[in-house]
Amino acid sequence: MDEFSLENKVAVITGGAGAIGSATAHLLAKRGARVLLADVNREAAESIARHVQGAAIEADLSSPVDCQKVIRVCVEKFGKLDLLINNVGICPRRSILDSSEEDWDKIVGINQKSMFFCSQAAIPELRKTKGRIISVASYAGRAGAAVDACIYSGTKGAIIAMTKAMARELAPEILVNAVAPGPVESDLVRGVSPERLQQISASIPLQRLARPEEVAASIAFLASPAASYLTGMTLDVNGGWCMT
Ligand SMILES: NC(=O)c1ccc[n+]([C@@H]2O[C@H](COP(=O)([O-])OP(=O)(O)OC[C@H]3O[C@@H](n4cnc5c(N)ncnc54)[C@H](O)[C@@H]3O)[C@@H](O)[C@H]2O)c1
């Protein structure tokens, strides 16, 4: 048996229309999985779903009701759920002094609350399939982002901690892991100036940002039979930038 095959698996990918989400959809589909992309951007999600012969659903994942809807639709369409990829996230750049309560609610709602409530909605289905939860944290949750992203860093640290708590509570049926990317070539780093991005690249031992496909490869590994004895861990995908 191919230790990396995802044949006959069904995956939900939140934020599936974005850089890392779409790269993950392509790789999981290539390895044999059927994927449901959940995103607030329906048009983009549908276009990617067509390419990977999957399905798309419009959802605001900061709403627990929409998290429930996504899991329900997945089971209606594909009959089960094996893999929940909690990938959705935003990173508005604001200094601490410029950040408002509205910023807090929005960033925590999309990054952290969605991870909890999508997981909660998925657990009954994942128990049936001995499935997995894989969440996308960030180096910022390990080390704190250097550029105007304090609230974001907090949500990513929370994802790392909740991954451990879920792994303990849901063992042995459901494996729960995360990846913590460093800066990735994507819209999310678009708010950072080119000079700063160059500085960042120069300070990464591998001398460049990650490609979304490289983050997807780690997610696909954690989803695969090869990762059957891993739970509660966060895999750093950061070119050696932040060694923990
Ligand atoms: N890009 C990076 O440098 C980087 C680094 C570390 C971690 N990450 C994390 O990786 C994940 C994916 O990031 P990305 O770079 O692919 O971002 P992206 O902006 O390309 O994609 C995010 C997707 O989430 C969707 N989205 C936003 N709000 C939503 C909501 N309320 N409900 C549903 N969907 C919503 C967007 O439409 C978009 O398709 C995020 O959790 C991010 O924090 C990214």
C-alpha cells in the first residue's frame, strides 16, 4: 500500500479558495481524495473545485452555524468525512495601538473560532471514520509576528495549543495536528513592503519564502497513512526560519 495515498478519503478544506487552500485541494485530489472547498469567495472556490473535480460551498466560517452547514453538506454530498483541514485565516496588518475591538472580533472569529467550531461540528463524523483534523497555524504563533500582527499571532498560538488539547481529548479515534508555515508567497504577505520581504527572505536559512505547494505537501503528509503515529504536533514549514 502507498503510505501517502489518500484514495477514498473525503476532505473539507476551509479557506479553500486561497493560496494554501487551493494548493492543498490540488494535492489531496491528486492523491485520490474528494474535496469540499468552503470559502466566503464562492466564485473562486467553485473554479478550483471544477479543476479538482470536487465541490464548493459558500460559508462565513466565523459563524458556528456555517461551520455546521459545511460539515452537513460534505456528508450529504460525499457520504462521510475523513479529513478536516482548518486552513481559513486572515492577517490584517495593524499596530497594537491602531487595533480596535472590531479587529479583535474579526481576526479571532475567522482564525480561531472557526478552527474550534468546524472541529466541533466535524467530530461526530470523524469518529465514524477514524479521521483527522489538520489546522494551519503559523510561525507567528510560535515566535510572534514582527510586523503589525499581534492579534493574528495570538490566534495562531491558540491553534497550536488547541491542537494539543483536541489531540488529547479526541485520542485514540481522531488524530489532531497542525502545520506552522513561515511566510508564504501569497496575498497574505501582500501588505508587507518589498524591502521588508527581501529582508525576511535573506534571514531565512533557505533564503526564500515558501511556495503554497510546500505547505500543502506537509498537510498531505499529516493526512496520510504515513503519519499514523503523530498527534498533538505542529510541523514547522518555515525553511529553518524559526526553529522550535
Ligand atoms: N501566507 C502566509 O504567509 C502564511 C503564513 C503562515 C500561515 N498562514 C496561514 O495559512 C492559512 C491560509 O493562508 P493563505 O496564505 O492561503 O491566505 P489567502 O488569503 O490566500 O486565503 C484565505 C482564504 O480564506 C478565505 N476567507 C477569508 N475569510 C473567510 C471567512 N470568514 N469565511 C470563509 N472563508 C474566508 C478567503 O476568501 C481566502 O480564499 C491562513 O490560516 C494563514 O494564517 C499563511
